[in-house]
Amino acid sequence: MPEPSTVREMTDDLESYQSLSNASVVSLVLGVLSVLSFAHWFFSCLFPPLAILTGLLAIRRINAAPEVWAGKRLAQLGVGLAIGCLALSFASAQLTTVRTKSHSKIVATRFTEKLAAGDIEGAFWLTVPKEGRRQYMGKSIDALDTHLLEKYMSFRASAAPLGAALAAREATIEFDEIEETGQVEGLDYALVMFKIRSSGPEKHLLLVVAGGYSQLAHEGMWWVRDQRFDYEPGSYQAAQTSGHGHAH
């Protein structure tokens, strides 16, 4: 028969045994997965909230019965990771929006300045990504391949009337607002809207400016992906285009 002290030690060991809370482990795993918030907004709506919820439930349960449950630090770590990833991903998204608005407005303003100066060709080249322009540097429009030449002729037909009116000072153009920003096909984009004032009804010009980092050029590029010369505010729907002439 064991000594009384030995029995007492065994009893103390049993009384001090704690089960690891499953919720605290789940919270930690979800907290680690919250790193995916930087990859896509969907993950920021999924993993961090679940990590925080399960973590808080685990902490509440452990606090209510600390002699039974363990894992409070794991739950706290899960909650902390989730909150940190959520805050950083939100800040990153805000910085991306600010950058997109800034670059897009610069490119769009340059585009309208070229129209106002009667430089239709110069405005057209702003609709072609930089890596697509380089092979034509120093060459005339006649040197364009068939696809790009057709694109130029179509652009000229649409832009020339506005360019002529601006050059003759029969119309003025001014920045109105950035209607929307976002990301598509891995590119940032902004819908930059301008007001066109003339003797007739006020009209709007919409420029869809896209940009991103070019692996080929090893630099950031921004260009006018799409343009609407008689735009109804709020009505933009993306055209089904891709490749060199596409940008979001």
C-alpha cells in the first residue's frame, strides 16, 4: 500500500491535470491562416473573424474553468495574429488605393492635355502599355502592325472631334472625380472622369487607367486601358479585352 504522501501527490496530480482547449488550437491555426488576408480580400473576411471568435470563446471558457482547461496563450496568440493581419491588410489596401488614384490621375490628365494640344497621336500612345510602345519608338504610324493601326484609326475617329473642340477652345475639360478603383487580372485600375463643357449640354469623358508592375520591363507601368468620350456617370461596364491593351 502506497505511503500517504504518495497518494496525496497522485491526487494532486489528477486535480491539476488540464485539457488543452480545442478552440484555442483552432484559433491559433486560423490566426496563422490570416496571413492570406494579404492575398485576397475574401480571406480577410474569413480567417481573421473566425480566429478572433474562436479565440475569444476559448479564453472565456478557460477563464471560467482554469483548473480544467489550458491553452489560453495559444488563443491569445491566434487572436493577436488575426487582428494584426487584418489591420495590416487593411492599411495595405488603403495605400494601394491612394497610389492607384495618384498614378491614374496623372496619366489621365496627361491624356487630356495632349488632346487639348491637338496631339491625337500622343494621346493614343498613352493607351498602349510602355512595353508595347518600345518597338515603335521613333517610327511613324504607318509602321504599326495591322491590329494596332486599326486601333489607332478607331481611336482617332473617336478622339478627333473632342481634340479639335478643345484645341479651338470651343470646349473645356476639367477633372471631375475618380469614380471607382479596384483590381482585375492582377492589375490596379481607376475610373477617372472629366467634365466637358461647351455651348451644348455638359458631357463627360471617362478614362480607365490601369497599372501594375511589369515583369518584362521591371518597372511600374500605367496607361489608359479604355476611354468613353460621351460617358454617362455610373454606367461603366468593362469591355471584354485582354493582353497588350488591357489593364485594370
